[in-house]
Amino acid sequence: MTRQPKSVLTLLFLLFATISLPAVSQEEENADEDVAEEENSFTDYISMDPPFVTHVGTPGNKPTYLKAAVSLRANSASARPAVDAHMPRLRHELVMLFGEQTDTDRLTSMEGQEALREEAKQRINAVLEEQQTGESIAGVLFTEFVVQK
């Protein structure tokens, strides 16, 4: 009778061992794909100089100013010439976006800044699409962000 439990345990052990092998090999394949993507990835940071300085808040209240230094993150080498070619229009879009901000308390929160970054990214990509550049940016970074009340 002692042999039956051992054979059941052995059978269970083998069953679990064979089930976990494909999972391990799948994890290894995913890790190899991640490494390959990292090796093929490209990142270019494009600075939008000079920094933006604009009035924000509601008209009639105490003047509040926003100073934002902006860099764009691109994932292709061909994005820089497209961004450089349309830099005046891209800067215009961001000046308009920053000037539209009326909730200065939201601008000083992380959520508000993140929402502003996303809106800036969408507007820049819309201009690049409108101009038929075939390029887009992956992100907008604030390298300096000051709200002075």
C-alpha cells in the first residue's frame, strides 16, 4: 500500500513539471522579445527653445504666469526634421494651449500637469498629421514648469 501513494506523488510531480515548462519557456521568449525591442528602440529629445512664458488664469484676477520649458520625445530619427520644419506652428499651438488654462490650482497639481502634457502631445501630433509629415511624437516633457501667482 505504501507504493501507491508514492506512485501518485510521482505522477503528480511529473504532471506539474510538464505543465510549468511551457510557462517558463514562454517567459523566456517574452524576455527575449523585450530585449530585442529595447535594442531596436530609438529616442530623440527635441528641445523647444526658448521656454514658454504666458499669462494664465481668469481675466481680471491677479496676473498669474506660467513658464514651461518643453522637450519633445520622438521614437524615430526622421521626426526631428519634421518637427524643426514646423516649429513655429508647433510653438503657436502650445502658446495657445497654455494661454487657455484658467484653473491655476489644477496647473500646480501632478494630475493637471499630466493632462496638459497629454493635450500638448495631441495638438502637436495633430499638426504633424495635418502637415502630412508621416511623423508623430511619443511624448511631451516639461523640463521646467513654474506657475507664479
